[in-house]
Amino acid sequence: MKFEILAANPPFNDSDWGGESLQEDVRWKFGIPPKGNANFAWIQHFIHHLSPAGTAGFVLANGSLSSMTSNEGEIRKNIVEADLVDCIVALPSQLFYNTMIPACLWFITRDKKNHKFKNRQGKVLFIDARKMGVMVDRRHRELTDEEIKKIADTYHAWRGKNGLEYQDIPGFCKSATLEEIRKHNYILTPGRYVGTVEEEEDDEAFEEKIKSIKIIRSIK
């Protein structure tokens, strides 16, 4: 079956997935996933079941963005070069109750060539949301409604939807080209692309700063 939309939260880094018996599976178009980790089996499973204009969104462990072992780096390279990766979101830590493993969101799409709103061919949107969220107890964090909206609006704007206008925001989001990704050896960690937050320009003269410090010290 082929689907327009796929959403999933597969088990992270699953080592007991029966990979030994699936070495010749038709789904492994981009490379045979390692027997000891199902992350890239899941990714290729989702791609296989997407319709020609379909989009998939799923959660995976952060290791899927940078692992170079057991053919994973080569599979990721092939998927990127096929221009199927639409967006990567780095999530904050402590979001899940059943694991402390850092996670990310992948968005895979087949619609770049046919997209009627905006030409996204040869580009990937990176969003770094690691600093978002509020602690709801000592062990768990939640994204606020406003933060979820900011992430969603950024992705929608990049896709040319809802009348929103996209722009890169240093430290938060970056629309990177395939050439930029090649320079990073196909590692998809958003922090490599979004850069750092721009500091507000400090136009206070040095002499005035010294005077302020002296006044504060004299008050103390």
C-alpha cells in the first residue's frame, strides 16, 4: 500500500528486529540496514510506502543523524542524494517518559519535484529546538503550545504554505543546500547548519561601561 501521509514513533535503536532474515528485502533501495539497529530499516520502510506525493514524519534517536557505522552513513547519504529529506528537527532532552535518549524528527517527502507552492529541490530545512521546552517535573520536559506553533509555522513557511514567509534564523533554523550537506559528510545534525544566535549589538562606549561598574560598586 502507498500513503499520502505517514506518522510514526518506532522503537529507538531496535537491535532485535529480525534483520538477518530480511537481507534481500525489496525495501532496502538505499542500502541494507545493519542487523543490530533498525533505524534505517524504519526509514526505508516509510519511504517504500509513500505515494508519489507522500510525506512521512517520524521520531528517531539522534544517532540516526550522524552514525557512520554498519553502512548507516552510506544509506543516509543515498537518501539525501535522492532529495527525499525535507526537514530535520533536533528535539530537547527529557521529552519521553520511557527513554532518556535524545531524539529528533525526520520529515521525508516525495513531493519536492511537484510542489506547487515553492521550489525546495536540493534543499533541507534544519530546525534546532534543543533549547525549547519547560520542565514539568524533575525528570521531564514539555514543549509549550507556542513553541510547537513556532516549529510548525517555520516548516509550513519553508514549504510555502499558509501565506507564511520563511527566513533563516541564526541558532534556530536554516535552509541548507545539498552542497552544504555534502561538505558535512551527510551528517544531518541541525546544530551544524543553523549557526549561533545573533547577539544584540552593544553600542555602549567602553568608558560608559567602566563608569557604570564603578557606580554599582560604590552603591554596594
